Amino acid sequence: MTPSSRAFRVGTRTSRLARVQTDDALGRLAALWPGSTWEAAPFSSPGDRDRATDLRESPPDFFTRDLDEAVLSGAVDAAIHSAKDVPDPVRDGLDWVWLPWGEDPRDALVLPPGRTARDLPERPVLGISSARREAWARRRFPGADLRPVRGNIEERLAQLDAGRFDALVMAAAALNRLGLGARVSEFLSLDDAPVPPGQGRLALTFRTGDERFLRLRGLFVKAVRFVGAGVGSAELCTLAGARELGDAEVCLYDALLDPRLLDLLPPGAEAIDVGKRSGAHGPSQDAIGRLLVDRARRGLRVVRLKGGDPGVFGRLAEEIDALDARRLPYVLVPGVSALTAATTGAGLPLTRRGVSRGFAVLTPRASGGARAPVDAAARAALPVVLFMATEKIAEIAGELTADGLAPDTPAALVLDGGGDEARIVRAPLSGLAAALSGEAAGAAPGLLVVGEIARAPASAPAGALGGRRVLLTCSEALMDEAARAVEDYGGIAVRRPMIRIVPDVQALDNLRRATEGAFDAIVLTSPSAVRCFGELLRRGGLDARRLPAIAVSGAGTARALEALLLKADVSPGADGASADLPRLAMERLRPGARVLRLRSDRAGPGLAERLRALGAVVTDAALCRNETIRHETAPRFDAVFFASASAAEAFESAWGLAPLEGRVVVTIGRPTAEALRSRGRAPEVVSDVESADGAIAALARFVFSRGA
């Protein structure tokens, strides 16, 4: 892109609130995109000029119309709105994304200074601006006189203070952004006063197909997960599918699923029934696609739960097309289809040596529910799928063409399907053997597909990582979190743990002493250490309720402790680093406090020394051991993530540093970075956020900024 393509004019409304929130967002975008410049361009909209219309009766684009037209005409590159003001759907020609920086979504009751709800008269005059706020006010104050209120935030407060109203119901986010949070008399609970989606969030709108903003959006969205639910029983959903459900914020689910699967969703997740049932029409396929796109653009973690296996009669292609059209990333999680559940599961294997070496699968249903033929001609038109065909491609192609298939019939060979080295070789049937000769197939299992279906193009890479392969060398304690983050940003997670962290049973003595009052605090600084901590507590039959205060560093470590149903007493917070931990711990403890520092056998004494320097009496002890995991060959990768110096050492021991040439290296924290620098290979990305999520997010920003 040319340098000028990084200079942006962004439309905003003229109110002080709009300018404040837009200026804040533009500052964040400029920091995210080095070398870019962002200029706010003020516009009015009908809602700014028309102060008479009751907002409960205003059109959907009351506050966006003029800005929409400015974006579409090219007068500005994009516009920023309060997300709740953006109409659904947006105008043709526009695309959008919610920005990740949010404010308190709750509504608030605002009274004149010095007054509380107890001071309200029996029939208070309340200013409201929406039907939902009106409904809340009628429940809370049955005798109230409810009147519409218009104007910007300052004008509404001026009307309140002048005595025109006794109280107002307003968005807390607006008050906070203007530095007026002290005016809140009472926050309304989300259970009692639900708010519209997007309250407290900002939306960025831009022209459909604008490559710059499509790439930028890749930093703010998460990959949609298509999960095969299996058939009949929840037990036939895979472990991977169950894990995705457990992380979902939104789940669009089909009919004919075991309802127990929805019990796996976290509390508060939105479950949307989009199933089609015989004799009853559910949402159209287009409507389902719009729901997927809409929820993904909000930055939510979306799971599309489909019966059986999504790729077998599951209309997967139409839903993928909806995401591809908007360049939104997705992940496919196969499931157990009715084909295998109803045959293998019933004791009726479809192949048997000497009896059957294949089968035909098709549906008698055509588009719209009509019956389709299943005669010989229909069967002959089906794609041909051949297992274990890699070594015989030339012979198979010759036999098929001799039998009447055209030499230019599309064909595709899927190598290592289901693995992280999966790849597809496409060519006309007559040229597939030659195409394969240039591919390092080796002993990879291959599945040959012959027919028009093999012509379907691969999806264009989406997300900030754009299909890049990220090698994850971390231990299993961090692996799932790191892989999920890679997939969220549209990358391919290549799992190759270089180290295994195992509990050191000799640490049991110190843990037992900790439950007997020998220490005032325990310090843990990695998810792996917490996992070993929990395992040793279990092995020793120790009572976790008798443990002293626990101090941790990093969001990942805090989450790992919560998984043990324990909560950290001291933590630097979500973005904290271990360097802050000694100070925070000693602010809570008295001088001379007895601290048990539990660590890996490869971790250095630096943290213990800093605690001692602050007055603690420290027992510095190993809790777990690092064991190297050997892999025969280095996989293909574009970037590599090291979470520890020991993983970097294991990588070098296995493959040397040559495979890092031309690749992006990302690490957590300074010690790991220094370990690599000392070996002559400084990392390109060093994450100060001590979590796998934070490190992969830093990698995504780096890739985006270099490629934008």
C-alpha cells in the first residue's frame, strides 16, 4: 500500500461526547497501526438537527444517516458511532465492526447534585429516551410522570439541574466518557434493566470491500467455530467440540441435537435456535448467515453447532460463503456423522475385506424439499472419493479416464487430512500425478476426490494472521490457550510442545508445611506451576483451605489458579508482569513474612532475591521439572511462539536455530527474549503481557503493522 493509504478521515457527530469518544478511539488506532494518521471529521445527523422528535419514535438511522452518506460518497474513509445507534441492518455498501474498547454498559439513574432516590417526590418527573427505559421506570416508579428528554448529555443535565425533571435515566458509558461519572446516583442492574447490544461500545463503519479496514478488523474479531454435534447423543460430540462450546459467547444451534450439549455453554452465553424441523420453517439460510456475520463483527466468540458432521449434508458451504464474503475467519471442527453413527455404531461396518471396499452416499432430497433421483445416472454423477490413493495416483487416473471420465475432470488430493500439516494438491485428473511429484507427500495419508466438488476454491485467508502457520512450543498448560488465540486471529496453530512440565514429588514436604502454618504466603508465576501445584495437593491429600495467601503473576496464572477453585490474594492484574509481584506481595505482608517461592527447576532465583531485598524470609524451592520432548523433524511454520527459555533451548537442541531464519519469533517476557538474544537470535516480538493470549495478540499486531 502507498503511504497515503494510511491517512484516514473518520466521520463523527458534532457533540462533545462523540468527539471525545472518537478522539480516544483514533488515538488507540494510531498506536495500533504505526505510521498511520487519523483525522476526525465532524458531521451532523437528523438526530442532531431535529430536537422535537421523541426518540422512541425516531427512524433507525436517526443518528447515522449523514455519516453513512459521507462514507459511501468517499467524503470520509470511515465513521465512528456509538454501537447501539448503528441500524440493523446497515445501509447497502457499508460494513462494520465493534471496536474492542468498551465502557460500563449499564444505565444509570441521575438526580440533581446532593440528592438520592429517597428524596424523589411521590410522583417524580422522569426524563426517558427509549421504550425500554420507559418500561423500567414504570416498574420502579409506578406513579411517575414520564417525559421524553432530548439534547446532548450536557443539555440533558442542564434541564435536570434547572428543575425540569426530578431524575433522568441515562447511559453510564456516556457520563464516564465525559468525566461526569460522579453524577450517577444509582446504577441499574442489567437483570432489571437490560440494555441494547452495543451499549458502551463503539462501532467503526466503512465501505464494503475496503481492504484496509478488512485487515484492521482482523485484529478485533474472533474466528467463528463450526462444530459438529454428532448425532443422537451428546457423547458423540468430540472433545474439541465440547471445548469450543465451553468457551462460546454465542451459539447458533440446529434442531435434532441432544439438548444436553447446550448445558456446556458458559453462563450468560446467547443460545439461538436456528434449526429447521419437518413441517415448520426455521430461519432461512441467508438469515443464519447474517446472524453469523453480525455476531462475529461484534467481536464475540461464536459457535455454529450443526448436527452430525457439518460437511456432510449440513449446508456448511453456504454459511462459510457468508463469512468469506466479509473476510471473517472461521475454524471447522468435524463431528461424528449419521453415516458412521448409524453404521459402525450399530455394528454394521460399511467396508469389509473381501466383501465391500466402498459405498455411495447421497440424499434423495433436492433444493426446496423436492425429491431427487437416486438412479444409476445420479450415482454416476457423484464425486468419487478414494482412500489410501497417494501411491497409485497415475494408475487410478488412467483407469478412470479409460472408463469415460474426461482428462480435465477436477481432482484434489488431501494430504495429512485432520493434521496440522494438512494440504490440498489440485489439478485436472490427468495432471494430478505430475502435480503431486513436486509435493513432499512422503508417507502422509492421502484422500483423493474426483469430480466437480474438487473445483471449489480454498477460502482466502482472513483475520490478522491471514492463514499464517504459528508454531507453538509451549507446554500443554498453555497450549490450548495459545492455539485458540492463533485461530481467533485467522492463523493455523502448529502444536509441537518442546517441553513437558511434571510435578516434583519432593515438593510435597513444603506443601504439607504450608498447610500447617509454616509460611505466610506462596508465590506461583506460571500456569504450568499452578497445574503441578494442584496435582501435588491432590496426590498428598492436602486441604487447600489451610493454605496461606497465594500471589501470582499474569492473567494466565490467575486463571489456572481459578480452575483449582482458588483465588489469588495478590496479582498484578490482567496486564501485570512478574516484576511487579514482589512489591505488591510485600505491600500485603509484614516485614519478615515467610514466603514459599515455588518454581520450575529451570527458573532462576531472581524473584526470590527481589522478595528478600524487600524484607521477606524466602524458601526458594522447585515445584516441577522440565522434561524435553523430542520431535523428529521441524514442521512448516511462519512464526514461532516461545513461552520460556527452556522451550527455546529445546528447539535449538532439536533443530538448531537455522529454521528460525526468515520467521517471526514471539516470546513472553524479557527472560525468554534474553535467552534467545544470547544465542544470537533476538525475537521480533516480546509480549509484556504474561499470557499466551497476550503474546499471540502482540504477534497479530506485528503481522498487521508490517503487512498493512
